[in-house]
Amino acid sequence: MPDTFSWAIRWPRFVTALAAGIALASAGTVLQRLVYNPLASPDILGISAGATFALIATSVFLGVNIFASGALIAFSGSMVVLALLLLLGRKNQFSPASMIMTGIAISALIESLVQFSLAKGTQDSYTIISWLAGSTYRVTADAALTLAFSVMLIFSLIVSVSRWLTLLSAGRQFAAARGLNVQRCSIILLCAVALLCALVTTTMGPVAFIGLLAPHIAVMLGAKQARAQLIVAALCGGLLMLIADWLGQILLFPMQIAAGTLVSIIGGGYFLILLIRGQKY
């Protein structure tokens, strides 16, 4: 059992990993149901990249410490990407393939900005590298509590309006026929997704594939209704992040591997399996 000193260091990381997993899993579930695409997730569609872009841009061009940047900056970046996705997606009837390609293109632009910032070779370059790994190492107790409280509040709101997701999953025309204001509800849910991504990215950096993995695992476990999928996916996402953070601390002890790095390895393998199965069937 950890002593008082060890617990004071570990509990912020524990809370951060759990809250981040819940946030990204919830965001992925909402996105997959809104765009009718089982491969949709905040990182694949570029929403997390929008938050990353905003934070790195303020660090490179305005000299703001990336760890001191607020969630509002990251939220603005996520919303800009969402607006682009909706604008371009409407022209193609929200085709899953076109939305994923748009997200990949946006992510590629973000990567070019990262390479530009790293090419400067300043102390900020090393700070950005450590932040991009998606680690809970630098998270303070106040930041962990803020993230946990904010995520639980937004998650509770999403679960309370899970009926919207149920109706929207059946089709926008069907939802409108049942009296649902489709446009307003979609915007509210997408704003919730952007805010969840912004909170996680601001606190521990970009984390990939949780938003893709957790909803699929929830369906495999039998949670196919909107409310059940949200809850089970959140539990799975939180557990995956906790396991990744724990493994990162013990695999190369006393050195550490960022939780975001381990999750990307697991998620990348799972994504390849999905592609292979899709080609096969």
C-alpha cells in the first residue's frame, strides 16, 4: 500500500486517467451515433487535433506556456474543426468516408505545425514533445479535480439526454417526426464533445483511440442502447486509461511511458483489426 507521500503523488494521476477515459469514451460514443459511422472518434475526425492546434499555436506564436493554457483555447480549436467538418460534411451528405478524410487532412495540418514548432530547437520544443505524449505525469491535484468535476458534469448531462441519441441514431427524419429539434440537439451534443476533448487535451495532452475503442467494446459487451452504451463505454474507457497509466509506470521503472503512447499502441492494433475484418466481410 502506498504511504501518504506516494498517495499524494499518485491520486492526481489516477483521477486524471479515469476522467480522461470517461470523457473520450463518451465523446466517441456520441460521435459514432451522430455521424452513423462506427469508426468515428475525436482523434480520427480531427476534433482533438483542433484542441492541439489551438494550444500549440498559442505556445509558438504568443509564447504562452502550453501547460498554463486554458480549456477555453482548446475548446475554440475543437469548435473550429467541428465547424469545418459540418460545413464540408453537409456538401457530401455527411458521408462517413468524406468526414474521415477531412479529419485526416486536418490532423496532417496539425502535424506540420508541430514539426515547425519543434524545428526551432528551443526549450519549448522539449515541452511540446513531453506534452504530445499524453502523460499524467505533470498533472497537479487542482487540475485533476477540475477535470474530474467537469467531465462528470458533462457526462451526466449527456446521459440525461440519451433519448436524443436514440432518436438521432434511428435517422434525422425519424427524430424530427418525433418532435426533436434535430439541428439544435446535434449542436448541443457536438459542443459537449468538443468541450470534453478540450478538457482532456488541456490537462494531459492529446490521447488517441480511446474514443474508438471504448464504444466498440461496449457494444461487444451487449450495450447497444444509447444510455447503456454511454455508461459501459465510459467505464471501459476509464479502465483502459487506468491500465495504460499503471503499465506506463511499471514497465520501464524507474522510467515512465506516457499513458497516451500505450493507448495508441493498443488502439492502433485494434484499428487495423477492424480494417482487416471490414475488408474480409
